[in-house]
Amino acid sequence: MASTVPFWLAFGATVVLLVITLVTGWQRRRKLHLVAAPLTIVALAVAIVMTERLMQNYTFPEAAKVIHLPCAKAGGLLVLPVAITGVWLVFSERARRWHKMSVWIWLLSVVTATGTGIWMFVQGVAKTA
């Protein structure tokens, strides 16, 4: 069976980069924020790929998947308004309110996806070769 280490490394990197992105955004440290934010999105994409690989090695209850998968998809898709309003903010201060709102909504979706994902993972059973 494949190791879970790549998934947990990708997940940890995503969390660390997310915190850096939030702190630098909150502190209006624009240069660092403009580096950390795209790196966070890339790390999230890698974590999603690692999750897909991990799911091939486990069996999860359907009830858990039915709850988690829409939360995970929302978390992935809601990063788009964050990115769009972030680019807009580079060019116009009027975007700040919209960017903050999209960030908070996205964070709520990511926390929900993370919680339901961990809940699903705890219920998972490793497939035997």
C-alpha cells in the first residue's frame, strides 16, 4: 500500500502557506503576500492530487463521501473569486472589500472541507493488496 506521507506533507505545506498568506494579507505586506498567495493555491492543488491518490488506497463510507466531496469541491472552486478579486485589488483599492469577503467565504469552505476530510479519513479502511 502507498504511503500517506506525501499527502500529509502536501496538506501541511498548504496549511503553512495559507497562514503566511493570511498574515501577510492582514498586515498588508503586499510583496510577500503576492508570492505566498499563488504558492498557497499551488500547494492546495498538489494536496488535492495527493488526496486523489490516497483515496485509491482506501475505502470510505459512502455517507462520509457524500458529505465531504461537495465541501471539498466548494473549497477548491471558491479559491477562484479570491484570486480574481486579488488581481483586481492590485489595480483598484475598491476591490478590498470584495477580496476580504471572498477570502472569508473561502476560508469557511476550506475549514469545512478539512474537517469533513479528516472525519472521512478516520472512517477509512486501507485496501489490502
